[in-house]
Amino acid sequence: MIELVSVNKIYSKGPHQIAASNNISCTIQQGEFVAIVGKSGSGKSTLLNLLAGLDTATSGKILFEGTDISSFNANQYAQHRLNNIGIIFQSFNLIFSKTALENVMLPLIFAGYSTAARKQKAQQALEMVGLGDRMQHKANELSGGEAQRVAIARALVNDPKVLLADEPTGNLDSATTQEILDILLSLKTRGKTIIMITHDQEIAAQVADRILTIKDGLLSE
Amino acid sequence: MTISDLITMARQNLWRTRLRTMLTLIGVIIGIGALISMVSFGIGLERNITDKFKSNDLFTSLTISTKAFSFKGGPRGRNKPEQKTESAVPLNDSLITVIQKRPEVAIAYPRLTIPVRAALYHDTSETNLGSLPMSMAKYPPYNQLYDGRYFSSDSALEAIVSLDFLRQLGLEVCTKDKLAHYQQTDTALTLALSDTLIGKELSLYSAALKSTSPFAMMGGIENMIGEEETKVKIVGILKEEQFSGPAMREEIILPIATAKKMPSLGFDRISDMISNKNKGNQYASIYVKTKSMDDLGKLKKFLDKQKINYFAVDDGLAEMKKAFLILDSVLGIIGLISLLVAGFGIINTMLMSILERKREIGIMKAVGGKNRDIRMIFFFEAGFIGLVGALGGISLGYGLTRIANLIVNNQYMKNADEFVDMFSFPWWLIGGSVLFSIIISLLAGLYPAIRASSIHPIDALRQTG
């Protein structure tokens, strides 16, 4: 489903060049739950940004269902994310001034759904993550676990093919971490392709079908 | 994204920073308020003057005269030596008949101006006497007299007098309902109720040629010219008008046949008298009223073709319109400057908003928002400020102009017969102000919107808070 072919991402800092992704090649199958494990600064978030189309590779190809997305422009990436990718961030990245429901409805606004349709879909997504009773709460009134569940609902609401989770449990306590992992596992059973970035080997081992390790921008199985 | 989504988002986002939004809005409101009140003043001034002209039918009338006049450079032909300054056709009854028969003409009659000495009670005043036919009764200002009525016939021994003429006789005239107001006014004139003057006899003394024989001349001018009295009854009093009808310079108006019968010298120059060149049936000017403004143009073409000199107020209309256009532009520019300042306020507000909402922009991009969507969100916010500011500005401008009207009418125009609205709010001004405010706001929002849309999502998502 996703294929990376000799992907490089090089940042220039003055005279120095830092390879955040170093000649990465790998393939991720549909329905797979892949964990990318690495320490802080290893280049795992850069890799997720490249997969999400939030950043562009310096060289190499990223194929999504056979289409090379590495040459997309900003609007094509946005459309790609809207149709195919759901992103879950470590810091939730919710709009605090909006309610849980409004946050979940946000991608549907860009997708052009009617008000009624987007409300219905957002409600379903929130109910699926167990937040049916917290829909009208502002994002800043939610606990960390609830906020992350809202973020998952938002990532799922437009029915993407791939879920990218960047340290989804990084800011959560162990009980809440388990709740979030359970949700992710349930999504895997529904056929979603999930790529999770984490620094925690145990979490990766608990949920992933396959673990990829990244170190200094080099990816290994 | 639908327009409805964009409007909702703009409203929500602006409401979130309501204090800053309000401060920005105040700038736009003041800008639009200034613009609309300035321009409405210019339009109001133009309307008041042109309406006055129109209400007195000055745009549908002209005066044929022996001498030519122009609004540009004095007498017509000054810069055109080949053009005659005297009409080629004599101004007599035959010409009146020809003109009267033209399809575009409603009325044509000779303007008789006779210098007279008028006596009412024991006071006398020297003035000019004019004349009007019965057919002018239906036209302003003669159909709306201050008091009394129009003549009963063309040959009636009746007169309509002006308020100015009565002032010359030491009388300040008022109607019963305005008596109390006039009693408080400090004036040296004797206060008189208008209805008490209606029906009063007015003696008119005009100069008449007694003899032009050489013997009479040898005996002195007093042997040649005498004074004859004509008694008429005052039947009406003219309203005070800045721009009145065809007999505007005359303070006493008589029915045309009565005026024709009045003894007068019948010549313009003393040399004519000596040479006995009495013009007889020839007039100094002829007043012509057309059926419409278009008809006036047709008549002017005919008169130009016949080389007949005329004076028409509408000749000055184009010049007047140019002057008003300049005035409106100057007033508009003053308002525009205020609005431009408000525009910079919008830019500042939007840029501040982008800084604060950088992370939000990143989130929107991460969930599928395109650059165009982000641009439109900020564009609509700017437009929303423009729309609400325009509505507020129109209300402010309207309110201020109403207050200005009240102050001016109550303080400086107490004696005016009717309330004078100095401002005009045509629909195009209101609609134009809204449109203009939105355009200025959108232009002001253009740079911030482009800047917001060009923010890299990763940079935006890194922002904390």
C-alpha cells in the first residue's frame, strides 16, 4: 500500500547537513499495524511527516497505492491527507476554543460535507471512541485521554485508509495509554492500516504486527 | 468549504478575539461614517440646489434676448468675433407666435420690465415691474404663493408682490401661524399679517413720454417725460425664493395685458428717443417654457440655427455638475483617507490573528485544509469586518447627519419655511459604501490571507499553546 524507495530527508543547518531520513526503503501492506521505534532525534517524526505529506523528501519516492506522492504540491498533499490519511499527534493538536464535536467535524468541512452529514459522522466517530457524552465540551475541558480520543475520532471521521499515530500515548498515563492502544487495535481489526511512531519498545511489541527501528535516519526491520 | 461555513467560521473567530475585533471595527465604522457623511453632504448640496432649480422649472425654460450671455467668459461671442452679439431676428409678437407654435414649447411670452415707483399706504419704493400671462399660474413659484392667489385674468388690475418689495416699504410680512416667532425677532420693520395686505390697493407710477417735439425738448426733459399712475389690487404675495421663476428680478408682477397697457417710455436709450426710433412692438426679451428638459435642448438647437440669442440656466448645469463632482471627490477623498487608515487596522488585526492562530492553521492543514481554504477563512474574516463596519458606519453617518441637520435647522435656519435636509442618502451611496468597505477590507485582508495560507504545516504545528 505504501512504498518508500530510497527516501532521504536532509536538513541544512549552516555548513552542516543532517540526514533525518537516510536512504529509507520499505513497504507497508494494507491492514498492517507497523510500529516505528526510535529514540528522540532518531528521525521517526520526520518519517511520519513524509508519509503524511506534511513534509517533502529531499530525494527518493513515496508511493501510495502505486502513486508517487513525493512530487505532490501543497494542495495535492492536503487532498491526499483529506482522502487517505488520518493523523494522531502526541500533543493531540486540537483547537481548544472548539468543542470536541467541532474539532472532529473539521476535516469534514474541508471535505465538503453538509452540516447535517458532518454532524452525524462526527457524532458516530466520537461515540466509537467512547466520547458520546463529551461532544459539547470544549477541547480544553477534556482530560489527556479524552483529548487523544477526540484526536483519534477526528483522524477517523473521514474514513481514511491509513492512520499515522505520532507517539499517541506519549502524554498519557498507563491506564489511559491502554485505552488508546485498545482503540488502535480495534481499528486494526476493522482493516485500517496503522503506522505508529513510538519510543517505547513494549508498546510497539504489544500492538504492532511489525516493528521497524529507526536510528540516525536509518530504518531497519 | 461552503460560503455558509466560511461565514460561520469568520463570525466565530472574530468573536473569539472580540475586543480586538471591536477596536478594528470602530476604525472601519469611523471611516465609513466619515465617507458616507461627507459624500452625502456633497450629494445633498447638489440635490438641494438642482431641486430648487427644477422645482422652479429653470431647466425647462430660457430667455430669448437681444444680448447674448454665456456662463463662460461673459457675453457670448467675446472670444468669437464672428458671432453677432445682437439677435438677427427682432423680438416681436411674430417671433413669439413662431416659437409658441413649436411642438416642444409650452408657453412663450414677452418679458416686460417697467421701472416704477410703487406706493402702498404712505410709503413708496422704486422698483421694477414684471408681467406674466395667465398660463403661468400652474407653474412654480406662482402656483405656490406665500399668500393670496394668482391673477383672475390677463387684463385684471391686480398685482402679485414679493416679500422683498414689502420690506422696502418697511413691512415684515408673516402668516398668522408664524406671528409668535416673528414677534420675538428683533427687527426695525413693521410686522404685518400677509392676509391684511391682500386686497390692498397699490399705486404704480411709471414714466411716460409726453412729447418728443423739438419745442418740448427745449423746455427741458420734464416737459418731455411725465409720470402716470396705475392702480392695482394686491392679490398675492410671492414666496421668498433663492432661485425663482422668469420674473425673478421683478418685485411686482402684473398680468401681461395690464402691463402692456401701462404707460412706459418704450425705448432703451436716450438717443433712440431723440432719433424717435421707438421700438414699438419690439421686446427686450422673450420667456420660453418648454414641455420637458429634452425639449429645451431641441429648442436651443432651433434658436442657434436661427441665430437667436438666448439665456438658459441649464447652460450652467454642466459646469455646476463639474463643480459638484469636484466637491464630492474632495469630500470623498477625506472619507477615503479615514477608511484607508481603518484598512491598515484590519491588516494589523489579521496579522496578529495569524500569529496567534498559527498552530490552528497547522491543524487545519494537517486534517486536509488546502491553502485556498485557509486563504478564504482569513479573507472572509476581513470581509466580515468590512461588512459589519460598513453597516455600523452607515448607521453612524446617518445618525451624525441627522444631528447636524437638527442643529443647523434649529440654530441657523429658524426662519426657513420648511426643514432643510442638507444630506442625501441615495441607495447607490449606501450600497456603494457597503461594497467599498468590503473591497477595502478584502484588500487589507489579502496579504494576511496569503501569508496565513503559505505557513508550512510543520512550522505551524510546532507552535505551542
